[in-house]
Amino acid sequence: MNRILANIKGDKVIWAVVFILTILSFLAVYSSTGTLAYKYQGGNTMHYMIRHGIFLLFGLLLMYLAHLVRYTFYSRIFQILFYIAVPLLLLTLLFGLNLNDARRALPLPFHLSFETSDLAKLTLVVYLARMLTKKNQELEDFNKVLMYLILPVFLVCGLILPANLSTAALLFTTSMVLIFIGRVKITYIVSVVAITIMLAGMTLGILFMMPEGKQWRLDTWKSRIESFSKKGGETQDSYQVEQSKIAVATGGLFGKMPGKSTQRNFLPHPYSDFIFAIIVEEYGLVGGTVVVLLYLILLFRAVRIVTKVPRNFGVFVAIGLSFSLVFQALINMAVAVHLLPVTGQPLPLVSMGGTSVLFTSLSLGILLSVSRDVESGDEMQESEGNELRVLADVEE
């Protein structure tokens, strides 16, 4: 154990944020899965806690191993994984598990599943970082921008869109932010956004013209927007939002204390989509504010790392991964307090999940790898500075 701790490098503040979120996740998932345990596990409340704990431990191990690898190694390996992720998305769309009229995951042994969109999100961000670095001189040409950057984004987001609109929108936004930071001309980005809006409008028009029952998830999207605007009547989404608002309102300043939530018995997904509502109910406004600050600290430390990274690839990877995680967290929390329609986005590193926890951990591991490289560079510069000062003293 001491040897492992001695080998932990990178930004210590990010490690602290990860540790706090992991502990909070363990407590929140245990508290919010009671109803699920009585429904499917005969009242064995330890089942989901142990299951989630195993994923968290594997996630931390994966994060530790990932941060030991030099981040430039991920440039090549994730390009290969990107070419694997695209066929997996297509396979999921055609033959994946059908949950709530959406195919988002591939079945695995031992009653597990693999959400291919989690792999696609990570690989696309690293792929874009690689292209922005290697093809920097060629990106003055709009056709090259389309070929190297936009077409891969459209391909991945298009394959995710039918089953998960919110994930596709989040990934598209992250990609556009990354491309903007990559100094691609703003006129090109505006053109791409305009093309995207036009294609989205055409797709919606086609779906509206299709007969009932063959409109993919159009009814789901409509009901979520209508329930958010309070025009859709009593729906499953409006019910979830109302229960979430009750949880937030009854939490008060310091909450009901850990394990004392009552709304976990009424919220359909208190352990994933609405786990932030349970956190606020049990830990109050203070606890909810701490969670928000933790994610903002994570983003701040990532930006601080970016200012010191000597290579463009490290800059793009760090800002892309951190923005994606924090943006997703803010969306989840905004849904819980009814600032956005229901999206189904989990709270990174906190919500119960398998592939979500593992790929979030891998993303943080890569971010820490960039930080470790910066740290070693600072140490080298400090060592060289000390040697120069010693030589100067000797000469005097």
C-alpha cells in the first residue's frame, strides 16, 4: 500500500476530489437502492452496495494505472479504439438491449451490460485532440475540417442520437468547444452548427410525417419537453421531476442526515439520474453546494494544468475530458432541480453504473497522466535551476 501511495503522482487536488466523490457515491448509492433491493433482491440491501463498491474499486485501480502511462501513448491507442467504437455503436443500434424503447447497451455475461456510447465519448475526444494536433496546418481548409473533424463527430453523434439524444447533444457540444479551442476558424464552426440545425430540422420533419409507432423516440422527446414546460399533463417525467423537487425542498440547509431519505421510495431512478436530489435531501443545501464546488474545482484544476502543458495534444485532451465530465455533471444537477428537461445523464463518478464509472475513471486517469507529465517537467526545471545556482555560487 505504501508503495502504491508513493507512486501516486499528478494533481493532488484532483485526487482529493475523486476520493471525496467516491465516498459520497458509495454512501448515496447504498441509501438510494433500498427499494430496488426489496424489489429484486429479496430485501438484501448489501447487494447493490457491494456491486457498486466493486465497480468503484476497479475504477480507482484503472485510474491509478492510467495515470502511470505517459499521456502521449493514448494518442495512437485511442485512434484504434475509435475505429472499434463506431462499429460497436452500429451493432448496439441494431441488436442492443431494448430498454425503454432504446438500444443503448450490448449484453455481457453475469447479467452485465456495456454502454458503447461511454467508449465512443472518450475515444472521440482523444481522436479530435489527436487530429487537432497532427493536422493543425491543414485545418485552414474547410474541406479538411469536414474530413478530419466534423464527419467523425457527425458519425458518432448520429449513431448515438436515436437511442440517447442527450448524450449525442452533450458530445456534439464538447466536440465544438474542443474544435473552437483548437483554433479552427469561427466561420467554419458557425457553418457546421448551421448545417447541424438544418439536418436536425429535416430529421424531425421526417419523423413527424412517419406513422405512429415508427417515430423512434420522438414521443419521448416531445413528452420530456412538454412536461418541462408544464404542457404535457401527468407523465412519468413530470412525476420524476415533482418527486425530485420534493426531495430538494425537504432537504433544508443540512439535510435529513445520511440514509434518512424518504423520496428514494418514490423516485424511479434515485440511484442514477436523480441521485443529486437524494444527496440534497440527505445532506441539505450545504451538501449539494459542496458537490457543485467539487466539479467546478475539477474544471479549475484542469484549466490550471492546461496552462502548463507543453504539448498541444495534452492541452486538447485535458480540456476536452474535463469539460465533458463537468458539463455532464452540471446537466444532471440541473435536471434534478428542474432547470432542464429530463435527460437521463448520470452524475459522473457518483451515480450507480458499470461502464459509466469505469470510463469516467479512465478519463480522470488520463487527465492525471497529463498532470503527472506537467509535474515531472516542473521538477526537472526546478532541478536544473538549482544546478545553475550551485554553479554560479562556485564561480563566485
